[in-house]
Amino acid sequence: MLCYWGAQIREGLGLVQPDKVKHVNCGIRSVCPKTAVQDMSAGRSFIGFVRDGKVSVLRLRSEEDNHEGKLMHLQLKNDRIRLIVCGGDGAVLLAYGGKVLIMDKSTVCRPLRCLDSTQVIQIACGDHHSMALTKDGHVFVWGDNSHGQLGLEKDHPGSPSAQHVKSLSGVPLAQISAGGDHSFGLSLSGVVFGWGKNSAGQLGLGDTTDRHVPTVVKSLNRKKTVSISCGGEHTATLSKGGTVFTFGSGGSGQLGHNSFRDEHHPRVVAELWGSEVSQVTCGRHHTLVSVASSKRIYSFGCWMQGQLGNEEMIKKSVPFPVDLPADCNHTIGKLISGENHSFVLFFKDPGNESKPNPSRGILTLNDRMIDRWLSGSDPWRVIKKEINQVFSSAASLNGSFLKTSCDEHYQTSEDHCGLDFDLVKTSFAKLTKNERSISEVVKVVQTILLPSLNPNPTGVEAMRVYLLLPELLLKLFLEPLPERLQKQQRTELTEALASKILELNPDARKVLVTNWSKLPDDWLKGVVKLFKKASANLIGRMAADAMNWDVMTRLLKFVQILQMVYQVCCRANRNVTKSDFIITEINDLLDVLETTNEDVRKYWERFNLTGQTHALMAQQNYYNIVLKNLISFPCIFNLEAKCSYMKNRGWQGSLNLTLRRTALVEDSFRQLRNVTQQNLREFWLSVFYTEDMRKTDVNKRDFFLNVFTELCAPESQLFMYNDNQTMSWFPTKLSVEKEKYFLFGILCGLAFNNTSVVHLPFPLALFKKLLNVKPSLDDLIEFSPVLGKSLQYILDYSDDVEKLDTYFTIVWDEMEVELDPAEPGKLVTNYNRTEFVNKYVDYILNKSVEEAFEEFKSGFFKACNGWMVEMFEPEELRGVLVGNEEYDWDILKQNTSYEGSFHAEHPTVISFWKVFEELTPNEKKAFLLFLTGFEKVPILGMSAVKMRVRPLFSFTQDHLPQALTCHALLDLPVYQNKKTLKTKLIEAINHKRGFWEE
């Protein structure tokens, strides 16, 4: 049954004879055609009907032409039509096979040729433009673009042929809708996109500015929108559960808000609240809604030609029931609102008469489809076609595996991707078990999907593909696959994905990073594993295949992704450890560089410039460039690799300091003041003493040991100290020239560059600040345990903090400070205690020392490259500069080698180790200083100390042991007995006699 009301129209619509028309209240008429109407649409010039796959149209009376036409049957040859949508002057038809036909104002139909090979599932018409949604999720538009209603960027002319709306690529759309001169799209997860004319706020964006590209209506996010309808200049949306929002022109009351104002933001139709609306449709100036549970239809808006279908012929700005036939026992099938008409298609209950075909959705991947592929129940050509349709379309994949439980996917946002991760994992795991299917998937992903990904996606749903593909590709790496999917092809697939991620615009990449931060830990580890494995494969090739610049370029893509994920893990405090990112194959690359460096040195010494030397130098340059690029992504380096890189990087020359032992600070400051940044960073430090002009590494280590001991002593007045005088910090008030902090920073930078362990008794906060990491309460506790723990006590206090009688007024470094200058003397309460502690820590570790620290930092980074420093974590940076106190003397003994006549069973060697075991802990530390020039163990541990022991020739029993610190070499006289050895060894380490000898 069909009911209609509104402007004057041909009696019976040409579907039945006039005497077969049943008249109801308020001008409502009902007809029951012999052939049921499957679909219909009403536009400005035509009403169209689809019956049994055939189309007939009724021309409407116009102002220019008062003639009312007869019902005309369209000649469509063999095309069976499923849907019709009438626009301003014509109509668009959709055949069952997905073919689109255009009907012009003279009712001539023609195929839309540019969509011949595409299966269309939905169509929509505005006044002068049309839209089509394809099975694989693409939107095509044609017609006028004067207000941007085609969504093809600003200034794009209208087009008679279908144009792809590229900005919506990847968005899994559920519906398209077109109004007068505006357009809408609705995603499967309820995200609403609007574009085109916005003169009355019909896009719901809060303004009246036209949009030329699809724009997310953010105020409708998470509203579970399931349907959209566009009128002339207004729009209505329906949410799951039946809530109706309207916006745009309200001059005729068509928004239903009991007013005639325009609305620029979506607003709930309050009168319908709780009614569980099941359909909403917009006409030119009126709106219809249906409530399935009560079988009622409500209307509101323009009344002038009776299109509201109720008694009072006035403007209705609130929903009012339509006077439907009282004896109607049919189910409301479809509401149609036209220019000045309203229609309702009724259908008998299921089982008596079929309902019209619903709008079909885009093709998505699901578990049942994969099971069907694996079962082989369908012919391979059918399976292959489906695989190509799904895996060639980002929209299809992005609409797959949605988390439907509790409607979670409707919460899709930057913080919530809406995917069911468990379902994805199990489905992809099954898919990789079938060789033929997965081979086809790989082919389609590599040749079609990845090249087609849009670097400027619209909406967060378009980003799901970047979460799905790593899981799929990881399965390809881990599962035994056919021979065609060799390691190289797997790496190429991962590289293509990495390239697409790096091509994303900044906003899209930001969304992806946020999505990563919300992924389950095992899923995030999978992303790391994928790019780490691909990186390791390429690094292995580089170590074996020198001078391959293409491999280096490809590798940098992978490690850049790894660094991005690593930063996500650091910020989000995820259960993905640093070790998950480390690529141990880098150490092989460093070994190759070290060998190449040594070969270059040997050839240079023996043959000077030769062809072989030039080739080696080119290879050396290649590896240096590779590693310098890689070091920008330090997450992939373990500590050993970082230290190895520092050790093996090339130097441009020697920076010579000539100093007096009695004036180390004065002389070094005077000379360093004028050294250029380039020389500080690129020249190896060499130290000469006026008392002994021999240049040795012994001198350099001796210099760093003594100059830092002097500078960090209280007498220097550079620093303040904690209560037990074990740690230093910058003072609030400077007692020395500010430049000294700058020069002290240069010295620290030189120590870092020259891999020298120095006496730098500062808390971890110093190293955090150098790396732009915010210091915390834990850092203050390290420097001042009593103060720090008292602040922690305030945070943990379970009673009323006001009882502690603590205020935002503090005393630090003999100065009274207001932590909140806007409210002096503010009391600390339960509500502001976190603020108090944060301000306290910030003042001590940041604000109070800003002047001195900034000078120190400037000097530090004048002497060393920032990128070199930034490859270390704060704890690692402290270890590089200060060393550690893990004195494992057994490892020192195990790693010791012997030269000359010495061996492990030599009597002197046996006596030495017996004497060493008898030394006190402090004497053993003094021996380490005597041997290496370092007070503490290098950051890599005692295993990094490779002591060599050899007999001292031309000696007497009065000679002391000697040490060459740069090589950890101990020259040990062959003493007659253990007692003499012990006496001489202790004398040597206490007076550092061996320290001065080369």
C-alpha cells in the first residue's frame, strides 16, 4: 500500500484508476497497485516508481509548465532496476548488477559510462549533483560544484562524468545522502562527513561557510549515527536507539525545535526524545519521522500544500502525528519526502509480501568469508574475485573486524580505533594457512592496496588499515609460506607499508601515533617485531654487501618507524621494553666499520695513497654515513653498539692543550675559551704538560681526573652540595662568573666526546635536563633524600594534609621562595598537594638553577653534537660520563691476558692475584685508577676493562709497577717474593707512580 499527501497531483499517481483511490483525513490518499511498488523517490520535477525491476515516472506540475504529465514507463532494455532517486530535473537509477543509469528531464535514460566496470550499491541526488557509492567503498560524484557539493577541492569545476572523491578514500561508508546543494557521508562507525553549501548551517559545523571537501561533523561523534537525510537546506540524522538531530534552515519549522531559527550545530529534537524513531527523511522544507513500535509517522515544517498530513494548515515547528488510515495494519516500509509531497510505502508483515531490497553495504572481510575461502565450497574464480575486492580496498578493510559488542566501534576516535583485535588475529592466522589464498592476498596488497593508500586521509577510520596490515604482514614473516613469498618479498611489503606511513600528513600521522599508544601490548609488540625483523634483514645485507646505498635508504624507513613506536612506548609507559627494539645485527655493522678503519690506517701507513687505500676510504665513508644516519634512531642500538660507535667514529685532527699541572683549571679555561665549535666536536683531545711535553693518552686521563676533582670541590664555589656532601647541584645565586659554567660545560662535552669517565657527582636530573627529559620527585630524592621523602610523605598522607601545616612558601639555598606568587602563603591541602610537590621539584631542579644550567648546557653542546648525546637515555648518558660502581673483580681477572714470558701459571702472576685479593676495597679501586685512569667502572661494566700484564724489563727490586692507562697495560717487575710485590704495588697505586709513565 502507498499513502501520499501534499501538493495537487494526478489522482492515483497513474498507478491505479481514480476510483480506486481511498481518501483519508487531511488530504491523505492511499492506493494499492496491482504490482507492488518496491522503491520510489520524489524530486522537484518527477516522482519515480520501481515495480518488478521496471521504472515508471510521473512528471510534476511546475510553475513554468502547468501541465501535469501521465505516468511514463521508461525503456531500459534488459536492465532490472533496484533503486531510483529523483533530483532537481532528472533522476538516477541503479540496476541490480550495480549499473548506474541517468534519466534527464526529457526522461531519456543513458548509462553512466565511467562507472561501467564498477559495482555501485547506493545512489543519491541533490538539485544539480549526484553521488554513487561503490561496493569497494569509493564515492563518485558528478554535476554542479558551485558550492563545493562534489567534494573535489575548491575551484574544481562541475563535471558531467563521475569523479572519484579521493579525500574519502579509506573511509568505510555506510550511507551517502545529497540535499539541495550539500552532501553527506556516514561511516560504518557513525562518523558523519558533510560538504557543500552551508548558508544556513546545514553541514552542522557551527558556521555558515561552504566546505569544498568532506569535513567531519565532530559534534555528532560517538552519537551512534545510523542514518542521514538531507533536505533543501536542512539535514537530519538518526542515532541508534532512535534519537533525532536536525540542523540547518529552520525558517519553516522543519527542524522541529519549536522555533523558526536556523541551527548551525546538530540539535536533538526534544519532542521525539524516547520515541525510538526508526526512520527520518527530509523534504525541501519539511521533515517526516516514523516510530516503528507505535506505527506512527510525525511531520513538521512547511504546511503550505498540505505536505504535513494533519488537520491544522499552519507551520508546525514541532513533530505532530500524521492522520494515517485508522484501519491500516501494514508495516511502515519507507518514508519519502519530496518538494511539496510526502509518501509512505507500507508492506504486509514478513511472510506475506517481500520488502524492498535494502541499501547494500560495502564489502568487508569477516571470519565467515575466510572460512568459506578455506573450505573451497566456492569456485576459485569467485574466491579470487572476493579477495581482490576486499584487499584492494582500504575502505573494505577499514570496515572489517569492528568491535560490535556493546557498540564499541561507535566510540571510534583518535583514542579508540574500534577494531576487535582478537578477531583480527584469529582471522589472519587462519588466512595464512591457505597457500593459494594468502598468495593472492599478498599479490593484491602489494600491487593494488599499498600503492593506492591516501597520504591525506579524512577521519580516523581511514587509519585502521595501518593497524591491520602490520598484523597481516607479521603473519607472513612468522608462518611457513610458499616459496614465492621469500624473505625479499616480505621485506618489500614491509617497506611499502613503512613508506606509506612516512608519507602521511602530520595530522594523520599524529592519529596513527595515538592509535599505537592505545593498542594492546601484544599487538604493539607485533608492530615492533615486524619492522625490527625487516631492519635486521637489511642490516645483514649491508654488512655483507658494502656500498649499497639503496639498501641504506630502505633501512632508514624501517628504523624511523621503530623510533616513532619507541617514543610512543616511552610516553605511554607501555609494557614494551627497550630490548624489544634493539637490533643486535647493528653490532656486526660496527665490527665491519672498525675493521675497515683499521685497514685504512694500515694501508695509509704502509703505502700512503694507493688505489686500495682509496677504495677502503670510500668503504669507510659509506659505513660512517650509514651509521651516522642510523644513530638518529637510537632505540635500535644497545649500549655496547652506542659506545662502539662513539669509539670508532672518525676524527678530523687533534685539539692540543698545553697546561701547567699547578694551574689546570686556569690554563684549560683560557685555551678552551677561543676554540671553535667544529674543533671541539671533531678533533681528538691531546694534552701536554709543560713539565713533560710528551703527548700521551695518560696525560688526557690524568687531566680529566684532576680538573674535574678540582672543579667539583667546594673550594671552586661553582656548586652547592647536599647534606652529606656527596652530590653537587647548581646554586640559586652565582658566586663566580657565569662564563665558568659555560666552560665547565665545554669540559663535560669534551669528556663525553673523548669517552673519558670523569668525577661528576650530580643526580640523574642533570642528565635528564641535557636530554630535555623532565626531572621528577625521584631525582630530588636522589639529591636530597630527607627533603624528597618528606614531599613523598605529603603525597601519600592519608589524613587531612592541612594538619601538616605546610605552605607554598619554602626556603631553598638560604632564600625564601613563594611557589605560587599569585597567592603568597597558600596552605597545602589534599586538593593542591600534587601541585605543591610539582612546583617544589620544578623550582629546585629547574627554575632556581636556570641561569647556571643554561650556561652549562650551551657549553656542553658546543663541545659535542646533540644527535650524538641524544642516542643515550639519561641513565646511559650518566654512565658514559661518570661510569658505574659495579666492581666485579672476578671478571677483571677472567679478562686479563698475559704477554712475554708471563702466563696464568707464572709465579709472579700467581703472586700478583693473591696480593690483589688481599687488597682492601678502596685499594682495589685505587688500582683500577692506576691501571685505567678511571675511578669508576666504564658503563659497559668490568668486562670492558681488558687488562694486559707483561714483565717489566731492565728492572731492579726497587722498581715500582708501571701502567699505560690508554691500553690498560700493567708492566710488572718479576719480584723475588710476594711480600715485595705487595709493598711495591701498594706504593705505586697510592702515589700513582705508574700513572705518569708511558
